[in-house]
Amino acid sequence: MNVIIWISIFLGTFLFMEFMAWFTHKYIMHGFLWSLHKDHHQKDHDSWFERNDAFFIFYAIVSMVLFYLGSTGYWYGWPLGLGILAYGIAYFLVHDIFIHQRFKLFRNANHWYAKGVRRAHKMHHKHLGKKDGECFGMLMVPFKYFKK
């Protein structure tokens, strides 16, 4: 199997997942499954876990199915599954740990990119309701949030 193709599928999947995160967030989380995402926009929920965490489970299952397919002879299941897994890890590190501080790590990150991502997410959470949201992406946010 050609390593370049494998790596290209992995990277393409990782990049495509940013689009999927944006699409899912804008049209599904802020759409017909708002009931699962709503608690993420509220500060006063009772548990460390949120109903919003169910979205992680969906993508984890997709990734595991692709790993299974990779182990049964469909070689492309591995780079697809690993691309989704890598994006999930990046999402967890950036969104849950860095932005929302579910674990108290990366609190003093002062890099221009970190500031821009944090600003964009703060603008997203400024809207407490289902409608009128902005900045639905996670790793790629509009350039205006990187300006001072």
C-alpha cells in the first residue's frame, strides 16, 4: 500500500472533520438536536458531564467501525478511522480543555492562534439560545478573531 495515499487519506479526513464539526454544530446541534446541546450553553448545569457529550460518542462509534473495517481487509478504514480519532483528540484538547477548562490545563496560553480561537468561541457562547449563533467551527475560525 502506498504510504503517501494512506497519509493523504488521514490528513484529508482530519481536515474534513473540521467541516463536519462546523456543519454538525450549526445545523444539528443548533437545530433539531438542540435539546442535547442546550446545556453546553448554560453555566448552571448540575454535572461535569453534559448531554452535549453524546456527540462525541457518535463520532467515536464511526471511528471504531472504520477501525473494524480496516482490520477486515478494507485498508482505507485505518486512515479514515485514525483521522476521525485525531480530530476528536484535537477537539477535546482545544474545546474541552483549552477553551472550557474542564481540566485546568493550558490556562496561560498566550499565542495569537490560541487567543483567536478563544475569542471566536466566546462570541459563539455569547448567544445563549438556539438561534442567531456565530463561529460554529473549532480549529478554523474567521480571520477577524485573530486581530487585536
